[in-house]
Amino acid sequence: MRRFMFILSIVALSFVLFADEFVRVENGKFVLNGKEFRFIGSNNYYMHYKSNRMIDSVLESARDMGIKVLRIWGFLDGESYCRDKNTYMHPEPGVFGVPEGISNAQNGFERLDYTIAKAKELGIKLIIVLVNNWDDFGGMNQYVRWFGGTHHDDFYRDERIKEEYKKYVSFLINHVNVYTGVPYREEPTIMAWELANELRCETDKSGNTLVEWVKEMSSYIKSLDPNHLVAVGDEGFFSNYEGFKPYGGEAEWAYNGWSGVDWKKLLSIETVDFGTFHLYPSHWGVSPENYAQWGAKWIEDHIKIAKEIGKPVVLEEYGIPKSAPVNRTAIYRLWNDLVYDLGGDGAMFWMLAGIGEGSDRDERGYYPDYDGFRIVNDDSPEAELIREYAKLFNTGEDIREDTCSFILPKDGMEIKKTVEVRAGVFDYSNTFEKLSVKVEDLVFENEIEHLGYGIYGFDLDTTRIPDGEHEMFLEGHFQGKTVKDSIKAKVVNEARYVLAGKVDFSSPEEVKNWWNSGTWQAEFESPDIEWNSEVGNGALQLNVKLPGKSDWEEVRAARKFEKLSECEILEYDIYIPDVEGLKGRLRPYAVLNPGWVKIGLDMNNTSVESAEIVTFGGKEYRKFHVRIEFDKTAGVNELHIGIVGDHLKYNGPIFIDNVKLYTKEAE
């Protein structure tokens, strides 16, 4: 009888261990219910303030696509940010939820409760982020303002701020879900807590400030909640590691400690369970022809270090804007291949959206593609790719087949002069032999070079091809088989354009049609927009404050144009006063609306130091000429000009002048 009871106890213990619904880490890998847990995941930032219907749509889309993990925001800091969303979480220090006297407002913790309960029902794990490095939804700067700090990085050093962060974290972890009755600290649907989204500390390039802060906060969370994993939530920036250099030498700042992040030190902290890193080559200053290879090396470098340390690693945000001049689906294939084949533990794209409501609804009924990275559960190539890789990560069943794809040019793109052609070869059988490209009667084979990571390229002189639309054919030759891809491209070397619209701001009346159309991590001063008579023959003056802390600080001005939908070229000039110490980069672009179609993204990036110096009224200005070629877009009538600073610290006027729109001359 005693032996029988012992056997029953062992069986019961085995069942408990096997049925553990919390995600754990064992031997450097994620484990769930006794099995290795690898996953395709995604991100979504609006789950804590939208309707049940919108929350359901995202989570049901994730389930249907095979997405196992969703990373979401667990914060909304500051009364103004709460009021903007009509949802309250952390409006004031020490106040959690809807304050007394506020009526008809949502409780953000109830919205989070519903999200967790629905995710639990659908079998989806959640990574919940506790604060934002950026100003969206309040973030670290809101904490700094609350306690009278002077700099973003006071968040990591001021004891009062750290204590407020701990109070909020404690409240959240101990909060009891109104739908399930389970405290968050005991809820296995939550996979992990993340200390912050994309934290940086640029005032301490050694990385030590962040290391000490992460040690303190990760240990604190573990003391409250030993059930859940803890991660940093950082972008994965390196700090001058020997032998680690960026592909092509581009975006070297991500490797040299500039951001105050030392990824290896952070991952080595005992109370940090797994590593995270993000990947946005278009935003980090990488050239489009190198997006694929730069990202591939970034992935390879992180997985190598994580394996040395012996912890899981997740590519938890990645994206290329839909408007970028590349085939992003092919690049996403390469990046997901590398995460899987090199032994990474998860890949999470930015971002998954579902249906929309009210003003947050596009013509297809989805949440609008505000940032250009959105993927929805539809028949798009990106969505099909995610479903394919979700199955691979979930089951380990590898049915990938050899293929090849054009990466650059993008299908339907206009090309002229010399074009850097890029193609991806996906050689799962290890039998690849050669690649060829054909355009009209031109065949390219010997010119094609391997650039690394299965990416091949050569320079195409389009002057050898007549103007007009052409089909480009790609053939990948493997042992015993040939795979193909094709795209259409428009050669426009001899195209003629005529002026369709012009604004030279020669009178104050021309400024009245323009309006401030928003900011991101930057501010308009008062007045925001006015006329200036000194620059040129008159200019649009934007009074701005660029903090110079990040690679994307934006102000926008907009105006309606009747013939905008007929146009294919935009030109304008930017002038910045030549003040002492001005440095950084300018990243001008534009948006066509309705539809929020981004054009010229990262096509006119330049350092401010390299600008032409011009003089008006005895004062010197730095001049930047912007030219954007884009596809006609039916129905648009608003032009939004975006002035983006990349670590460009500047307070004062920025001028826009000589706005010109061109349409192709009728044949």
C-alpha cells in the first residue's frame, strides 16, 4: 500500500510539473507545460483603452494566425494622456485608476483585465510592458515632470521617481482581475513583465546607469512575483564589443554605446530571464539596399551573445514601413529564417491590428495603418508569411521550400539612372547554384555578387532600357530545379513633368491655408505656424522644439491641394538658422491623406553639418532641398510635410519654402 501511494504521489507530481501553465526558462530555453516553447508573436499598443470588440478582433486574429504571444502596454501615465484616451490608469502620483470626481471614463485596469481574460480563453500569452521610454501614453518624461526633474534620465536616478514606479508596479502585479478573480501575480496567461519599452540613457554612455536601475527593478518585481519572467524590453544596442561591427558600417551608433545601453551586461543580470532586441533599419539610418543584410547580422549577433550567456532571446519588435522601396515580405522571410535556424526563441513583428471603430477605422474596416508597419489577418503576402512561420515555430515541422525573391526594386516602383538590384535566395536544400536576372533582352548573371546572408545584388543601368513599364525576371537555379520571381518596374529616364501646384509663401495669405498637423516626441511653440518675410521671398515658419534625444522627433504642417491625386513629384526647401552647435540629422518626408500614405521616408536623410549655407538679410541659414517621387494615389487632397530630427537638438524657427507639385506631362 505504501509503495502504491508513493507511485501515486510521483504521478501526481509529474502531472503538476507537466501541466505548469506558466512560461519558464530551463537550460537557456523557454518551457511551457514541460515542452520547449518557441513562438511567432506580435505587438499591439491599444488593448488597454479600446472596446471589447476591438480587443477581441486582435486576439482572435492572433489565434487564427498561430501567434502565441502578444506584447502589450500596461501603462497610461499622466492626467492629460488619460483624458485624451478617456481611460485612466496612472493619472497622478499614487493614483491608480479613475480619480474621484471623474465620470464617464474607462478604468484602464478593467480594460487590461478583459484583455487578459480573453487571451486566457484563446490560449495566448501576454508580455506586459510597465512604462515607455517615449512620450506616447505618458512615459518616463511624465514621471520626471511629476517630480520636478530636468532631464529624461532623471527617471533612472531620482529616488522619488523610482519609488513611484515601484508603487505602480506593485499595484499592477497585485491587482485582481475582475473577470477571472485571479491576481495578476498568479495569472499564467501573463508570460512576462517588461521593465520598459525601449529604455535608453544617453547621459551615461557606459551603460552602468541602466544596469543598476535594471538590477534594482527586476529584483523588486521578483520579490513581489516569483511566478513570472522578467525582461528589460530594450532595443538591444551594443557597447563596443570586440569583433562586433554593423553590416556595411551603417548605423554604427547602434553598436558603439551611444544610447547608454549595454545589452550584454543587461542580459547578464541574474534577475533578467531573457533578452529582447528590436530591429528598424529604416528608422536607424540604414540604406534600403542594406536593410536585409544589416538586420541579418543584427539578429546573428544577438543570438550569439544570448547563447554565450545561456538565456533565451526574442526579436520582439521588427518592421519595415509599407512605403519603403523594398519587398518587405522577402526581408521578413530572411529575418524569421535566421531567428529559427540560429536557435532564437521568438520573433514578434510590429504590429498586429484588427477591426477599427469610429475615426480609428480605414476604408477596409481595420484599425488604420498609422505608422506604416501594420499587419492584419488578411490575404496579404505579409500575413501569409506570418501564418507560415507561426506553424514552423509552433510545431517544428519544416516544410520550407527553396525560393528566390526580388527585394529591390519593389514591384510597381519607378526606377531611373542606376538602380541597386537586390534579390534574396532562400536555399533550404543547400543546393543553390546560380542566379540570373532578365530585363527585356538584357541578361545579368556574371555581374551578380553575393552580399551575405543569401542576398545577391548588382547595379542596373536603366539608360540601357527604353522608358516605360518593363517586367523583370529572376531565376534561381538549384540542383534539379529552377525557381522564379518577377516584378514590374517603370523606367522614367525621359519622363517629362509639368508644374501642377506651387506655394512660395510670397504673402501672409498663403500661410492661412496651412495648419499644424501634429508632433511626435517634439513640440510646437506658440504660435505654432506663422508667416516670415525675411527668408526667401517669404516662408512658412514653424516654431518648434526638438529635444535631440532620439532618432525620430517630428513636427508636421499640412495643406489641401486640389490636384494632389494627379501628382508624382514633390519638392520643397527647408531652412534652419545656422546657430552654433547645430548637429544631428534631418529626415524629411511627407504624407498623403486621406489614407495616410507616407512618401519619401528616409529618401532625403542628411546631416545638418553638410547643408548648403545661404544668406537672407545678413543672416545665415542651412538649406535642404527635398525631392520625393511617388506613385499617384486616388482620392488624396491633403499634403502633410514632416520635419523629423534625428538627434537634432534645436529650439527655434524652421522654415518651409518653394513647395512644388508636379504631374507627368500628357502624351
